[in-house]
Amino acid sequence: MCGILSYYSKFKLSDYEVSDCLNSLQSIKHRGPDGEGAVLINTVNGEFKTIITEDTPNDIESENTYNSSDYNLFLGHRRLSVIDLSLKGHQPMKFKNNWISYNGEIYNFIEIRKELILNGYDFVSSTDTEVVIKAYDFWGEKCLSKFNGMWSFVIWDNSKKSIFISNDRFGVKPLYFFKNNDLAIYSSEICQFKCISKLKLSVNTENCDLYLNHGYFPLDNTTYYNEVNRFPKSSFSWFNFNEKFIFKISPYYSIFSNQKKMKIQLDEAQVVFSELLADSIRIRKRSDVDIGISISGGIDSTLILQYYNSLNDKNKIKTFSAISPNMKGDESSFIYEVQKYFNLESYFANPFEEFDEEDFFNFLYSLEFPPKTMSFYAQWIIARLMKKNRVTINLVGQGADEIFGGYHTHYIRYFRFLILKGNLITYFNEINAYSKLRGIKKNILHRIVLLEIGVLIMFKSGLKKLDNKLLNHWNKLFDITDFLKNDFNVYQLPFFLHSDDRNSMAHSIETRHPFLDYRLVEFGYSLPENFYFKNGWSKYILRMSMDESLKKIKWRKDKKGYTIPNEMLLKKILPNSSNLEYDFRKLCLEKIIY
């Protein structure tokens, strides 16, 4: 897990531009405290020069092909050593005069390396970086379909005299860009652009107003700055250097491409699910540094712990949790329940007791987007706790809710789906079961579902519209699986992944997501809807896959997560506010954007 920078100019790079690039790398030192690397490239003839900085490891030597200084491409890298901790993993990495600056992990790199060896490739390191650049050399852009992992990378292709850029299927690893007629910049964080003298950022007031007044976030690839955009997930680009300055982004994957539902029995589906999750965790255990697991006492993190434990060598598993004893939303009783069944070395943090205003503002600055929920601050504190206890990798349960229907709104949409599909018997059976489990009167649930149908009709007919086209689309969604996929792709998960990346990397921690293995995602969306929702229970197949000894977790009725005493914390930040929610949003924008 690392940080990258690519800075291309049509013209020769000046000394101050190179200096800006080095400052940009320094601004993300937290992403890669184990070393810095940079190379200057002439995109006309491919000649290069490596740069040695104060943070470059001592045994790395400068290399160059000629003495000219006519370079117009800067590739930079900050390294967090995770796999092969030796200098053989130093980046940017060169192969056949191609160069790569790469952030991420390809979990199936061992299997891909074996395939490449059979095709005549030799390897000098144990890194996945070397696998990526050689996979690209062998398969070209088709290498992306081979990768199971998370990534953002820039490759200088010397033979094609072009740059190849890619982001992983689900946008786990951040990649931002700026482009005009003379300049193209790619980076891991937005703060890096603020180090570039040639670039003056202006605030995207539309996105700021949307957040301030409605609590909505940019749902497309825009950011809070007009000049900076997010590189699209599941995409790649060839960046060709000719008079037209061609820049075309192409998709290589979509979760919307396969809408077919499997015909499978629940017990068979449980077997497949268990095999996929176990293998996802197995390859995500590949590491030369210590691994920890964030647990909340919920279904998702407990399942990860259950399967991780089955693959473990019986050493104590380090777990990390945020708790707020005797406060609303506290989950410590469930976490203690989990502790009974596993050999754990548990660590706890209390966000309310540990709250410090200066620390909170540092959290906001690192996040770069205003927080969607105060639970993001709990993630920040947990990452710091991991760093303190020498853990570098954090396994989390992110993504399960969006795949298997974990939110209460998903069940309401499922009720609506059943009515509109004419499955009235199932509708009444499910609403009766849900009413009994949740303690909500059936007539109230019926009323909510009818209101949801009314909203759908209003948006479908065009009688009701919102300013944001993506929110209009969200309100028109009818199929429950489409609704889950959109929460996964646009409306929910992207913001949690953003928080995962910023909070963990601020403390030099790598976050891995077993539920985001693309094989598991595709399998999840291929299941019948009643494997998500059954007998009033959400995420039914996940519950059925949990060990019965964990029944208090398995059959939890509530849905929380990293909960903290939100209102009490806000009052610490804004003790004199009469409108906490609005004033908090305003404060966040002031500290992060303006």
C-alpha cells in the first residue's frame, strides 16, 4: 500500500516543477513511510534519470541513460512495505525500460507469477509490483482481468511511448487526476495537487452546497475542487502523446453486466459462499507484516474472524474495536460475546473519551472529504491504535451490506419490490415476520411501503425531480438487486471506502476487504432475492453461514457498525450550536475545503 504521483508536461520540466513534484510526494509520506522513489523520463526517446532524495533507501543508486535534462514526465512513489520488505520492492520499478508507480495489492500475484514463469519470465523479487509490470508486458491491458485485488497505477510504456493508467474494479484505491492541453497529473490524494505551483484550485460550490444544505456528497467522479476529478473505477486509459493529446478512459468491468439470477438451493449456496469467503481471506492473509481485524460485534466482521480463525495457525488474533460503554449505540457487549469463542488479543479505543479537538481537525484534514458519519472518526482512532500495536494490515467487513442487503432501507425496498412483482403472499409473510422481529406495527410498515411506491411513481412519471441526476436515478430504481448494486457502486460504499483509505493510510495502515473479492461480489448478486431477505432477517445467507455457537451475533436484530455517541461528540465540538447537524457540516467544509 503506497502513494503515487505522475506529472506529465508537453514541455521540458523546469526545476521548480520537479521540486513541486517532490513536495507533492512529501505531502503523502504517511502513505509510504518506508521509502521514496522518483524517475524523470523523456517521453520522446524514453531516456530517463532516477532521483535520489532524503527518503530514498541508502542502497538505491541513481541511474540514468544520458546527460541531457530534457525530461517531461515525473513518476514518483511513496512505499509502505508489506510484501517483500527488501529493496527489491523499491518503486518506481523498471522492466524493459517500462516504469511503474503502483499503489495496492494484487492478492493472487503468486498464481499469476507462476503463469508468467511458464511463459518465460524470470523474477528477482517476491513483490506483486513485479508481477503487475510483467503481466502488463505479457497481456497488455488484458492483464487487468487477471488481477484479484485493489490497485491504482501508472505505467510508462517505452515501446508505445505512452502512459497506461488503471483503477481497480470497485475503486478501493484512490486515483485523482487533472488535465488540460499542456499538463496531466495523477495522484493518490487531493492534497498533492495543492503542491503544484502551476495549478490553482477553485472550490466546486455546487458540491459544497449539496453537502451543506442536504448532506449529500458528490455521487459522480467530481470532487470539491473544479480542477480535480476521481479517475473512474473499473477503468483504464492509454495516454498518448501526440498533437491532439489523446486522453480516453475505457471501462474493463461492470457489476451491471450480468443480471442473471442463479437457480440454486440455499444449502448449496452456503457451501459456495463459504468457499469463496475462505479463499478471499486466504489470499488476503498474504503479507510479510502483522495483520489485525477490526471487529464491531456485527455479522460481517465476526464472519471474517470466524473464517480467518479457521485458516490461522492458532496464534492469537489481534482485534481492534471502538467502544463507548454505558452510552447509546455501544456494542461492547457483542464484542465481548465474540471474545468468548476465539483466541484473541483484543485492543479497544473509546472515541468519546479520547476525543481531542486538534486531533479531530487533523482527522478532517486527512479525510479530504467532509465525513458522512462520525463513525469515520472512530476508524481514525482504531487505525492509530493499530499503528501503536505494530499492526500494518487491517481486515474489515466493508461491502457485505451493499451486496447481501444489510440496511433497513434495503428491506423496505424489498417489500416494495415484492408488491410490484405481484408476490403478495411472500410480501405478507415477510412483513409479518419483520414486524414481529423489529417490534414495528404492521400498519406502519404497510404505510411506509405504500409511500415508497408513491415516490417511485412520482419519479418514474417525472412529476418529482431532484437537482442531482444520480439521485433521480436512485429514486427510480425498481429491482432490488439493481438497488443493492447502485448502493455498492454509487450511493453508499464509495464513501466508506474513501474513509477506509484515508483513515488507515494516515497512520500507515493498509485496509483489506474480503467481501470485495470480485468473485464473491458476482456470486452475491447472482443469488435469489430471498437469500438476502428471509423470515424478517436481512443478510440471511450470511447469518446461515455463521457458526451456531455465535448465535447472539448470528441473530442480532439491530444494525449498527462503528457506532459512537454522535450527538454528544458534536456538542463537544460545537457546544453553543442550536443546529448541530448544519453547523457541523459548515465546520467540516471550512476546515477541509475553504
